[in-house]
Amino acid sequence: MDKSFEILVIVYDLLGKKVTTFSTEKGAGEHLLRSDFNLKSGNYIISILKDNVELKSEKLIITN
């Protein structure tokens, strides 16, 4: 049986304030996560964590 992991996606503004969070549970493998964060135009940092361990952080630019 595959173990599932908690995947947490956190979006921060450039001042480090948490803007929104998305959480789901997934098994091993590649997955596409879709969510409407409903963000205003601007620059953000998106951080992806697996079981509370950061996997990746990237700059996110939203243009409306």
C-alpha cells in the first residue's frame, strides 16, 4: 500500500506575510495540483512542503 503524504502549498507576499494556504494528501509520484488562489496582480513567493519539510520555493508573478 502506498503511503500518502501531506502536501502544503503556501503563498507569501514579498514582505513574508502568508497570503493563502492549500493542503492536500497525495501518494508517491508526480501530481498536478490545481487551486484558485484568487490573488491580486503582484509578486509572491510560493512554497511547497511535504510533511512539513520544504521541497521548493519559487517566485510567482500574477498579472490580471
